[in-house]
Amino acid sequence: MPSCCSRSTTSIDIRSQHKCDVVVAVAGNPNVGKSTLFNVLTGEEAHVANWPGVTVELKVGVREYEGRRICFVDLPGTYGISASSLEEVVAREYIVNGKPDVVLVLVDSTAPERTIYLALQILELTPRVVVALTKIDLAHSMGVHIHVDKLEEKLGVPVVAVSAIQGTGIRELLNAILDVAEGKRGRSKPLRIDYDGLEPYIRELEPLVRESKVLGGYDSRWASIRLIEGDRRLEELLARGGEQYIVDKVRILREAIERGVGRNPEDIAVMSRFNFADKLMKDIVVRVEGKRDITSSIDKMFQHPIVGPIASLALLLGVFFLAFAVNTGFPLNIVLNSMGFSEAARIVEEFSFSGLLGTAFSALSDYARTILEDSAPSWLTSLIADGIIPGVGSVLSFLPLIMLISFFIALLEDSGLAPRMATSFHSLFSRFGLSGRAIFPMIISLGCNVPGVLASRTATEEEERVEIILGAPFIPCQARLVVILAFASVFFKSPIAQTLLIGGLYVAGILVFLITSIIVRRLLFRVREPPELLIEIPPLHRPSGKVVWWITWDYSKHFLRKAGLIIFTLSIITWFLVSYGPSGPVENVEDSYGALIGKFFAPVIEFMWGTGYENSWKIGFALLNGFIAKEAFVESITILQGVDSVDKALTMLDLSTSQVIALLLYVTLYVPCLATVAVMYQELKSAKLTLIAVLYMLVLAGIVSFIAYHLLSLIL
């Protein structure tokens, strides 16, 4: 329990007394987990703030975060702010007169339909609200699922799922508080609930309340509703303030309501709020029943030190195989090729999601060029056909894989298998300074590193979160797979050799991810102990279609928001680099800005891999474009070679086996794309650490590929 000092202060001077940059009022029902969360947010020491004239005490705790001093004021636990008790009076008056920057309202995730009521009441009073869904770990174990993003969208304020015991969501909660305090997120006006039969009377009373000097600190609509409900506290304030005429008007309106509607105004208001809450939570909360009869045997399997990791790995490989086979044809195309079914392999690859999208956007570019070339300026035609349309295609080509991997992970998560898999991997991952939870950002990164970096938020401690952010970019994503497959199919004709090459590159990326994690933990944070795995193991159950869709779309939506715009923008930049040079528009790409940059790096590439100058500058140009968007690497080589066929363009590079492997190692390990760097910066909130991470990737990729080239040159 927090210890309290004897020093007292009034409700109004908390800001100056504690030198607060941000004041947060913390409200919640009794037993909602408020004390536990308050202690986690503020530490073990709290100060007492005595409310003037009454015995009710408020606790004040302080948290230094992002260079700001945040003061949390723990309001009395209440079920509402109707002022029917002394605690409700104090809570409400502090929200109005204490002028907190943010009101943090706690909602119990195990009983969200019931505990959302207080949040709705406070949202009617003030828009500066953050909602925390407490006990989210316990809710999962009980089979209660809450669509957090959808609830946030409907309420119009940040909603954060937290577990004070596990420490999850605390960082996101603090960020949300600062965002609302600074006006970056949240509502501009209080929540408006339709009170049906009361609305005409509310509209009649509101002008009087708006002109009232006594009720100037209250929202006029909220105060009007409360007066019609029979709020004695507000009536007393009006009477003492010489505005009895408003009280008299309220009584006339209440009598008119009872005669006209035939019901008590308070009952109508309460029922309207409950109906609003029911409709709000109807599509947001899903409850599922676990199957206890099979849970025990499955648990034994996943908890076995040998069988557990093997079963988990088999499941993940199955997810990997299905998702990539549907989206790119790999590795099914290699399997079919090795069995002699080359035509079937071609069909699988051609009719995969990526293949179909690539064909569609290529045809769309050609069509746009045909339509525009006679009626629009050449630069505009090129911008649309070579920049905008391929940019949109690049974004959409990744979306199916992101959605597929997210879908499979959602199935594992909602069924209860995911936490069991995390437990089975924990022993292995703990050797590298990670918890078993890190397996999921790693798997998501196989689709795209952007959502993989964002998935670092699932980490329960800051050190592990940073480890994942800095390590996840090494996991080979789909864009790198496109490059790897192109080189593998051209320079390695044997399906076995192709499999070994691709598998080896994936193993290399995963190993660097794990090694980077332990390096970051030991050197950056100077922590030797691995993170603990605090995770609720829910009963196994059949996945809910609604919950699976929530998780799938949420991951995909984050990709579109964070990476989609960046990839699209960078496609336009790439178009400019290959279309313009110092003298303006260029006919030959060798005269472009991009080629000039490639030629600048040519001596380094020639030294590293023994390629001739002509090939070196082309590879340098492709690597530059690959930094912007990795899938552009192969396309850049094709453009520079002046041919239509990717196979022919790569063949013209005339690379040896050791040069191909070294180059692919570099492509696998160097910066995945600028979108990933942007998201890393967003999550780290440190330009210095992001820059160090980029330099680390570039240098490490260079050293590994340089050593690999010279070693392989001696062997092959």
C-alpha cells in the first residue's frame, strides 16, 4: 500500500503544489482496479489532498514521463457522478472545479457493459477523457474479448487496454494522456446522448443554464439534463447564488414531463443512458466459452520442454506455408518444381495474390499511358503510369499477406493457442533476452516489418520492447522474399539449391534478430536477466469469427495507416530520381539523380563483392531504391539494363555464386525500407537511437556479406 505524507493541499492548488505539467483525475467504480493501476502509474508514494470542508481525501501521485511531470489525482470510487453521495459530489466537483487536463476513467474489462456507465456520464461532462480497460489479462482468461479500436472510434477518445499486474498497456496509456492533454487526440465537445422524450425540455432549459453565473463551469447541456433529473446539489448552488428562478423553471418542467410522459424524468434519463451503453457495447464485446475437457491435455503438450516448441514451430511453419503460398506461390512453387510439376509451379506463382495484383497494376499502368500520352504532358503521363499506379500497387501487393498472417495469428490468439505457444518458446527466447511473446512480432515481420515493429507494444517491459523494435527489421519480409526468389530462380536451377539458399537467408535473418536482442539488452540497457513471461492462459475454445476479424483488420489497418502512405510517397520519390537529373527530365536513366547516387557508391560495392564498375553502380542504384522500398531492387536492375525480362536483366549482371549469395545476404540484412525506419522512430521517439539502428544495420550487413563473399570465393 502506498505510504502517505501528512502534508495537505486544496483541490485547486494541486497543480502549483506539486509543480505539475499535466493533471489527471482518475475515476472509476469501486473494485475496478483503480488502486493497483494508480500505484503502477505513480509508484509507492502518494500525497493526501483534503477536500475543503469534508473528510473525503484525494490521493495525489506523480510520474515523470517524456520530460513532463504528470500528477494523478485518485478520486473516490463511485458508480456515477449524480452527486447522490459525498464521494460522487467530490469526484464531480473536482472534475469541474479542479480543472484537470485529462480525466482517466477506468472500465473493468471483465464487466465492460456495466462499468462503461461512469465513463459515459463523465464524457457528457467533459471531452478531455481517456478510457482505460483494466484487468485485460483476466478478461482474456475469462473468454471476454473487447474490440478496443472500435470502442475508441465510437467514443471519440483514446481507449487503452491495460493490465496493472502484468504492466501491459501502461506506456500506451501515458502516451494517450499526453496526447489528450496537448489536444492531439480526443473529442472537441462532450458526448451527446439522445434522451428521447426529455429533449424538448432540455432545449428549453439550456439557454437559462448557459446564462447562469453559478453554473458557468459546467457544460450547459449536461447541467440542464442533471437539473431535469433532480440534481439537488446543482439546485442548492443555484439557490445560494441567487438564481432561484432557474430552480423554479426546472420544477415546472419536471411536472410537465411527469404529466406528459407519465414517467419520472430521472428514470427516463437513466434508461436512456443504459440503452445507449447497451447499443454501444453490443458489437464491441464478445464472450466465448472454453472447452475445459481438452485444455488439460493440450496444456501438457505445449508445456513439454521438447514437444512444446516442436508443436509450436510446426504450427507457425504451417501458418507461414499457407500465407505465403496463397500470396506469392512460395514455397509451394519450389515443392512442385522439385516434384517435376513445373507448369503447376508456374500457375501457382502466376495466380497467387501478388501475381494477380502485379499483372493487374501492370496492365493498368499500360492503359493509363495509352490514354494519357496524346492528351497530357509527358511528365504527368510518366508520373501516373510509372509513379502513382505502381505506388498504389506496391501497397496493395503487401496487404493480402499482412491480412493472411494476421488472420492466422488471430485464430491462434482467439482460440487460446497463442499464449501456450508463447510459453513453449519462452525458454529458448529467454536465452536471447526476450520473452516468449516475441515470437508473434517475429512472425508478423515475415509479412512486413512495419506491423512487426508496431507489435513490439505487446512487450511487458521497456527493454524488451526496444529489443524487438531494433531486431524485427532483420526478419526477412515479403519484399525481400521477392528479391530473393528472383535471384534464386535465375542463378540456382536446382530446387534443392533454391530451398537451401532461401532457407539459409531466413535462418540468417532470424539469428541476427535474436543476437541483436541480446546485444541491445546487455550493452544498451546493461540488463542480464531475461524478461519474465507474465501471461494469462485462457481455456481453449472455438475462435469467434467476429473477434478474428477484429484482430485481422486492426493489424491490416495499422499497416495501411503507417506504411501505406509512406510506401506510396516513396514510390513517387523513386519515380523522380529515375526520371530527372541535373539537366532536367532524362531519356536515359544513367543520367538521372538515382544513377549519380549509385555511381557514388560504386567503388565501395566493387571492393566488397568484386563486381566490375558497370555492375557496381547499377547495384548501388538498386540498393538505394531498395532502401526506399525493397521490392524496387529487382525493378531498378531491370530498368537500368534496358530490357523487359527480369531474368534477362539479372543474367546480364554476370554474377558468380559467391557474389549472388553475398549480395542477397546484404539485401536481407540491410535497412528493410524507409517505412520501417519511420515507424521505428515513431516507436522509439529518439532520432539518435533510430540513426544508430540504421547505421548498425548497414554496417552489420556489409561486414557479414563481405566475409561471406570472400569465404565462399575460397570454397566455390
